[in-house]
Amino acid sequence: MIENLISYLRDFRDYYFPKKNPFGKDVQASKNYYLSIFEKAKNKIYLEVEKFENSSGYKIDKLWLDDLALHTQVVKKESAINYQHGRILYSKLSKYIKEKNIKFINVVEIGTARGFSSICMSKAINDANINGKIITIDIISNDQKIYWNCIDDLESKKSRKDLLKNWPKELNNISFLTGPSSFVLKKISFDRIHFAYIDGMHDYFNTKKEFDFISSRQRFDDIIIFDDYSKKFPDIIRLVEDIKNRKNYNINILASSDQRSYVIAQKKRWK
């Protein structure tokens, strides 16, 4: 109960008093630094992700992905740059659209960050030549001009809208909502959520609320993907174990590295 209250108060603070500089007040690194770590990241081989792409039959264009990642995923941090979730989201969503013969799809994302994941999912929708709507939620406004700890900072402070201006076709499918998910999810009017990606607060209370909201609007074979299934985030592991015990989703865990795995949960048919 205390844990839930603390989480709610934190969400209340973030909704009404958001941070002005969530990634710092200044430029974090030089152009050469960002380009150097980008070169390492884009040339790394991920065998498990390649196997996943091959099994799905859908693979995102690498040059397109790398260009998007340079502006939205390459940041200064202690851990290695890893943007393989873009490949996984694209492949899984593309296969789902094909297998279910979807003509219009509703997608929800928790944790927009710089917009990388939502743009990748939107590309899958466009490449499938269907219509769809992606609602993505983050505590950072789409119009807030800040430093993002990325190579674009060297030009000036930018909004997320500025960062993503080179992907107008993908942006056409996306609506950006601002605030903690516990406050914002109630604004979503979708009767059905075909596909979802959860990469938000990573605490049990919020992630469970996100899962429960999405799951209640899903049918047989609809999908939820969780990022950061690892010992670093024990609450994600705890929630996934709870989902396994409910036995209403098939669970597939896919690792892109020793430090980062993803959970693909696909809803079972009611017996």
C-alpha cells in the first residue's frame, strides 16, 4: 500500500511539475564522440535478433534504422548502445499485421523517449500498406525544447517534434500524449489495442497498471512487448512471472545481449 502511494505521489509530481531538463542543462558530448559510439553500435552483430527476423520473415531496412538511431538512440551513457528493439518491434508487428490480415491497427506505447520505437512501429504500418494509429505516452512533451543527450544537441535545443522532422510519413500515424501513464492512459479511447510496447517507469505498480489496462482491451493473439527484462529491473521480472501464472499469455523471452532482453507476450484464446 505504501509502495503504491509513493508511486502515485511521484506520478502526481511528474504530471503537474515536470522536469525542465530531464537529460541535463548542457550538451553532453562532442560530435566525434557520438559518431564514434554510433560506428561501434551499428556494426555489432546480434545473432538472436537476426534469427528472430529470419523466423518472422520481416526485416527492417538497416540503413534507415541506423539513420534514425543516430538521432534518437546514440547517447552518452555507461552501458553500450543497443537499439535492437527497433528491429524486434518492426518484425513482430509486420508479421502480426500479415497473419491477422489487419486493415487498421491500434498501437499503444508507454515511454516515448526520443521517439525511436514509435517511428519503427509506424514504418511497419506504412510498409504493410495499411492504416493505423499509434498513441505514445511520455512525461516529456512533444513540443518541449531541451537538450536530449544526442548528436542533434550540437545544433541547438530541440523538441521531439524537431528531432523527428525527417520522418514525416511515420509521424502521420502517431499521436503524442504527455504525462505519467497512470494519469494519461484514461485518455485513450481504443476499444481494442492490437499491439503494445511497454518501456516506461519499470516499477511494479505502474507497469502492472499499464499491462492491466492494455490486456483488458486485447483479444486472441494480440501482443504486448516489454523492454528491459533483466536483473537490473526486478519489478519487470516480477510482473512477467505474474503474467505467466495467470496463463492467459504465451511468453517468449528474446535476448539481444547479456544485459538486455525483451518479453513478447501474445494473448491466448479463452478456453
